[in-house]
Amino acid sequence: MLSTFFIPLIIINTGIVENTLLLFTLYIISGIGMAGVGMGVMHDAIHGSYSKNPKINKYVGYSMNLIGANAKIWRIQHNVLHHTYTNIDHADDDIHTPFFLRFSPNAKKHWIHRFQHLYVWFFYSLTTLSWITLKDFINLIRYKKKGLVKENMSKAMLRILAWKGLYYSYALVLPLIMVSLPAWIIILAFLSMHLVTGLCISFVFQTAHVMPNTEYPLADSNNHLKNSRMVHQMATTTNFAPKSRFFSWLIGGLNFQVEHHLFPHISHVHYHQISKIVERTANEYNIPYLSYDNFWIAIKAHFKMIKKLGTQSPKAIS
């Protein structure tokens, strides 16, 4: 995946690319590699499951920085807020959306949400563009206010800027210098890379939780949830395409989201085998084990849920 991301960029930066179609093709291939790095390399590393050696996990986790985002910010957003508070409105940062999107039946509904099934795909494609521009800085400020960031803000900001400067230098600035094609074509090709990556990542992560059969728990008056952590994760998470070994390799085992949420510190290469035990145990104790036969069926179910969230009241959805 690292090769799929870097080799097309290296070819572009040699300056030998003089064909627009070839330029777009190389950038899009790099975008697929970027998605693969995000899902199959940095994701395990930041969870501490890429290696038994914490230092290896730390340095491999910096692959997140090499694709334009920030490993420390991702760790808070994903490991802390998403994995701890899965599908809980105002706590799970993966369903913390701008006002024009509604990913939880417990979130406030606006009139514009009735159209979100039509425009959500556009915003999915902007996911990584958001990361490489403003999102990391916005989240840094948010997490500092929440007490989740302890380091000096100025140093944290400069560190994020430095990493993003490195990314932009080889992903966009050098191509603008080396490639003889017009600048606007190079910029469009660069944007196409991120549109592909954004769609890939959004489809994989959102079809795991924003689904018709997943739960959106609410805490009681004492701020307690009804289920234990394990049961909560199984009720709020969905698998898809569990029989496809190639697809599982392609997306870093994230078709086994149930197993990942139960055992985030175990490498994704073991999820296929673990899933058999998890499903058998879930059936034994009458605990939900949610799974779709293939990815296309899961995407269609996600689409229906997005539409339902935009048109129906919380009582109608629950």
C-alpha cells in the first residue's frame, strides 16, 4: 500500500509525465494507495496492533502524517472518542457532523436533512481534503478545550503545519514544478486523488455503524449505558463481505468491524478466524451479530439509513 501511494508520486515528480490522462491515472492510483495506507497500515499501528513493539507502532503510525493528516489527532478522534462512545450522539466523533448532515436519530433534525441522501456522497469525497486542510487544526482546538490534548498549543500547531508542509511538497508543489502540463490540470488531478480516497474511506467506515440495524444508545439519568462494553460494540457495529479474502486485504480487515471493535489491539490479519468464535458465542448468548453478505448490499443499506435519518423523527427510526 505504501508503494501504491508513493510510486505514482515518484513517477509524477520525475517530470516525465506529459499526458493528462496518465497524470490523472497516476494520482488516482496513488489515492487508492492512500486509502490502503489509512485503512491497512496506520490504522493498525495507531491501535498498537501492527507490531508487538510499541516503537514500531509509533513510527508506522506516522504514515498517517505522510498522507497529509495527523496521527495524534486521529488517535483521539478514533481510538478514544469513536471506540469508547460508538454511535453515542455528541460523544462519538465519527457521527459528529456539520449541521447539514445527520448520522444519529438522537441528533437534531433540520429541514435540509431530507436531501442528505443526495448530497452526502459529495461530502464523503471531501473527507481527506478536509483532513489535509482544516480539520486537524479545528479538532486540535476542540480537543484542547475538552482536556484531551496536554501539549502546548503553539508547538502542536507548528508540528501539524510542518507535517502538512512535507506532504504538500511532494504531493502537489513538486508536481507543479516538474510536470510540464498546465497548473490547473495538475491541481485537478491532485484533487481527484483525494476524491477517490475520501469515498473509499467514508464508505468503509460509515457502513460499519450508520446502518438500519445498528443501535444508537442513550445514557440514563446517571449517565450510564444499559449494556456492557462488549455488548455495546456488537449492537452498534456491522460487518460486511466476511467471505471475501481479497476485499479484506484491500481494506485492512475493516470488513470485520465487529471483531475490530471488540479487539482493537489484535492485528486485522486474525479477524477472519476470530469472527467464527465471535459469531458462535453471540448466537449462544443471544447477542446481536450484525453482518451483510457483501459490500454492495451494505452500501445500499447505509444509503437507506441516511435517507431515513433525513426524513423521519427519532421515534419513527428507533
